[in-house]
Amino acid sequence: MRTPEKSAKRPTSGQPERPADDEIWPRVTRELADDLAVDAPARDRAGKAPFDEVARLKEAGLPALLTPPGPSGRGADWRAACAVLREISAADGSIGELLAHHYVLSFSGRFFADDAARDPARDPARDPARDAASGSGGATLEDRTAREGWLLAGAVDPPPPTADGAPGLTLTPSGQGYVLAGRRSFASGVAVADRLVVGARCGATGDVRVVLVDPADPAVFTETGTDRVGQRLAGAGTVTFDAVPVDARDVLGTLPRDEHTVAPFTGLAPLALRLVLVHVGLGIAEGALSEARDISRATQAAPLAVGGGEDPYLLLAYGELATAAHAAAAVVERATDALARGLLAGRALDVEERADIAVLVAAAEAVTSRSAVRITTRILELVDTARESDAPGGGPGLDRFWRNARALTAQSSSDHRLRDIGDHYLNGTRPRLTVLA
């Protein structure tokens, strides 16, 4: 297997001071979305790693917007963060996905911190005294992320075995920490991340530990994915960890071994990831519809007024698509409210409450994935893109919305979600507790 070339070391910088008033966030987000929309088609065609886009996010302060709820929380709440994702995704779905993964990963310390992360008897590599002195335990990941201005990427689910049967990513105890080894592909952010949050199997215990890794380490090699059909700017890639040292303080927690040991609050982790990606998909659909509407308005021969001679079939088509977007938004907002309440409940969340949230997230996922693909497909039929392709810069690039929607929804099955919803509705069966998205 070819050894990938070492990626260039990325400069790091502190996070700009965030506005004190959370009411500022909608304005900040709108300004950034407008900025991203201006050159979105050109950037999509170029397909370069999104270093510039991440710099724009950090300048706006958006990576540090969301901190987990609680007395120490300083950022905007979950609903506000999802609204940011939706608006950014309407301008650029790739950057929305990148930011979505970052937000969920910033919760990792709270989702997965458990006895294995705190008890030295179960984890001999951990030193509670050093953790307390450094203040760098898993529960403070969000504080470190905000303070250092990090962008997080990675995945915490159990790593799949490789083609030759190797266990994916492995952790081997060594001194005061571990050694991380293996290779894995990630859907977003690894090309530009300041820190990686990854799950790896511990050779000593068999547990899957969630660890924090600096991608600038000389033993970390990143290959960026440049041939994607959609979401080209999400920073996807494959990372090789060649015996990377991991300090015990950077172990954020442990994944439950099976569904019988998953706490309801921990079971919100995959639901949070699925829901933020739903907001990205909804934003892509709304952005596509908005851009198509602007083009149709500009190319209409008659004035836009009742009786002005508009094509009735065009009006019907836009009416259907707008209704589909409104319906998806209503379902998504209900799921978002439910998940926000669940996150606020914390460890007091019970199994039934988690099941109700899971059903609402599944409904949002099923409705939005179908609507996003339908809307982004239909606008290509409504708008004369052939005429626009001769415009400076290559035209509006409406096809990027369709490609982004397809790439985002390809890994999830609406049929599976609908089956779970039907089983819950008909038989009262609770969706199983899991940490898998």
C-alpha cells in the first residue's frame, strides 16, 4: 500500500472574540452565507480543500457558537446552531456539512465520558491528578475547542475492519497514554481540521475509546478526497495514523459495548449527528429553490403580477416545491425542539423520551431526504441552465445542489427510517439504543 504524503502543517490561530449578545448570530450568519453564495459555483468547480472557507467561518466566530447546555455554557443553544447550519448550507452545502460534524463532535466529551474515562482501575493509563491539573479531560472538550479556535473533524463510531481483516483503528497502552495506529476514511473536515476526534479499539480491554488527535503530528498522514460527486468542499479524506502517541488526557470517553449498556443521553449522539445533517439537507433544498426562483424571475418576459402572463405550469411547479420545503421544515423544527429538550435533560433523560426523539428525527430524515432530492432534481427542469451556462464564470451551477443532495443522502435509507417509525406507531416498539448513526 502506498504511503501517503504528509500533509502540510496548518497554521493555528486563536478564536476571535465572540459577540456577547446571541441575537447577533443571525446577522453574522446571514452575512457569511451571502459571502459564500457569491462564489459558490466557482469554488465547487475548483474542488479545492476549504482552507479559505474555514478561515471565513472562524472569522465569523461560528465554530465556537455552540457549547453544550449547562451552567458553564456560553454559546448559543442547539436550535440557534441548527438555524446557522441550515442557512450556511443554503449557500454552500459542503461548508454546512463540515460545520455540522464539528458541532456534534464538540459534544463528544459529554456524550461518552463515563467510568472508563475517570476510573484508573479500568484505565491504567489515566492519571486523574494530571487531568485535574491540566483541565483537559473529556468534559471540557467544548471549552478547549472554543478557547483554541479549533475546528473538529472525525467520527466516533466503531471503526470498520480493513479489507485484510485488520481491526481498523487500534489503541495500544504505552506509558502515560496510548499509541494510535490504523487507517480510516472520513466524510468531512479532515483536510482542514485543527483536531480529530476518532474512535479506536483498545487492544488491552477491547473497548472503543474516543480520543483527540492533532492532525499536525508527524505520524498523521491525510489524503484528501478530490473526486467526489457532491459535497466536494466538505474536506473529506482518508487518514493514516502511523503509531501516533495519544496522551491519556486526550481520551474523551468510551463507547458502550452494546445496546444494553447505552445510557439514553449517550444514545442522543447518533441522533444529533443525523439531525444536523438533516438541517444541511434542508438548507441545500431551500438554497436550490431560492436560486432557481431568482433565475426564473429574471428570465420571465412578463411582469410578476397576477394576470401578468406567467406560465401556470411554472407557478404550479414552484407551488409544489415550496410546499414540500415548508412541510420538511415543519417536521425538522419539531425534531429539533425535541432533541434540544433531550440535551438539556442530560443524564435525567429516560428511555421513553429518547425513543420519542428518535422517531421524530427519523421522520425528519425521511421527509427531508426525499424532499431535497426531489427539489434539487426538479429545479434543473424548471430553469434553462443551458442558456445560463454561457454566462461569465460558467453560469449559476444549479447542478451542485442536486449533486450535494445526492451525496448527502446516499448513505441513509428512507425505507429503514419509515419502517422504524411504523413499528413504533403500530406496535409501540422503541428504536434500539445505539451509538451508531
